[in-house]
Amino acid sequence: MDLKKTGKELAAIVLIAFVPAVLLNLGLIRRQLRGDFDESLLLPAGTPGVAFIGLAEAGDLFQSGAAFFVDSRPLDEYAEGHVPGAASVPLKEASENTALATPEALDVVPNRTLIVYCNGGDCRTSVLLTRILREAGFSDIKIFLGGWAEWRAAGFPAEVGSDKE
């Protein structure tokens, strides 16, 4: 066995695996290097009383009508497409006016299950909006980590437009 040849082959395999991984995650890597990524935002300690859910659970809760969906993306993105029946509560606006995220503003009882989502991936507006919603009195909040991108990719129902336009 030629160890030199085996070493070169192993190095080539590692390089072939490493380069696509970096390219696929370039956006996250850039944000991490800029210091934009706050790891505590994604940890349970950073969001007490909040559960993180995947596509299957979000879909089940949608089908059963057991939850109210809240879209944290900007209004223009919401208008391009959103989960049917979801309320638009853009993080920027809710941060400036927390009254937009109250049970009264959303016409939802405070103990109703909320599913908050954004674009998914490295989007964190849903996590930040969840903090505002908890402060407004909501007690049962779940963050759909896959967000709008995963919802659409799965072919789940969608609505377009906004009543706020």
C-alpha cells in the first residue's frame, strides 16, 4: 500500500467535501464573521417558554386549525406569499410599536398557540418577534424554523396579497 498516494486521495476527498459545504453556507459564514449571529437567539435559554418546531408539526397544526400563524417578515414579502390566514407582524414595525403584537391587535386570545415564522435558514426575525409577543402576553409560542422557504418547498397552501396594502 502506497501511503503517499492514499494520503493524497484522502486530502482530495476532504477538499471535495469541504468546498461545497463552504459555498452552501457562505451567507451564514459571512454573518458569523461580521458578528451578526447571536447564538443565544437560537438557544432555549434565549427564548424561555418557546418551542422550536419543524415542517411536519407546523403542517399538522395548520391542518387542524389548532394554531394561529404569525409572519415576521416585512410586509412586501408577506404580500408576495404567506401561510393562509397568517397575520403580518413585521419585526421592524413591532419593535417600533409593540402594540402591533398584542392579543387585541391580532384579535387572538393570549393562550392560543402561535406559530411564528420568517424566511427560515439564517433568518432570525421570528425569534426576535417571539420575545415581543411573550412580553405582550402570549404564553404558547412555537417558532417554525424552516419558515416560509420550507413551507413553499413542501408545496403547502399559500396566500398572496395583504389587507394592509
